[in-house]
Amino acid sequence: MVRIFTYSDLKDVLGEQKTKALVDDFKAYKEGKGLPITFGRDVPYKFTNNRSYLELQHLHYRESGFSLKLVQFRRTSNYVLVYCFGFFDPSIYLLIAIIKHWNHNEPNDIVGTDRDIELMNELEKIAERFREKF
């Protein structure tokens, strides 16, 4: 059984209704009940400051939805849902934040993206605390 937790800041930004919809979609996705139209490519971060053991992931997210013609790997967007799963129980997830995805066409625009070292350090600390419990 999949269990989903959300980080408090994500709830504050999205509000109760959007958070519930996101959690419901994410749970259905991880339970293998289909790919929500708002979800895209789902991949691990491989460059996060020597903390690969945290297994921080990012899922491309588009609130308006992706074309149904696109396969999941081709569904990329300017925003990603950052999440991690439990260390002891990989069926438990923490949805941490929705942040701007770094754009290789604008390589110097780093602040506030997933190439922002300070931001990623904060997200890694959140993931680490979660994985120590779960």
C-alpha cells in the first residue's frame, strides 16, 4: 500500500484542494493505476551534492496537462515535483516541492531552479530527515 506525505511548505503554496488533487494523482501513479495528464518524465537527481543516497527524484509537472500523444519520457516541462521515497519502506513517499526546472537553453538562470545549490541543499535536508524516519 502506497502512503504519501506532503511537506508543509508545499501544502502552503498549493492550498488544500490542489494538494489533495496532487496527492491523489501521485498515489494512483505510484500504484500503477495510470499516468495522470499532469505528470511527465520521472527521473532521479544524479548531481545533488554527493548525496545520491537520498534518492531525490523529480517528476516533470504541468498543471495544464501534457498532450496525450506524448509518451511519458517525452513529457518535459519548466516545473518539476521534487520527491523522495522512504529508506526503510520504498512505498512511502514525501512530496517536497514544485520548483522551476533548469533550462539548458538559459544556462545562467540558476537561482530558484533545480541547479541552485542552496535550494537543492535545503531539499536534500528535508529528504534526509524523512528517510531517517521511513
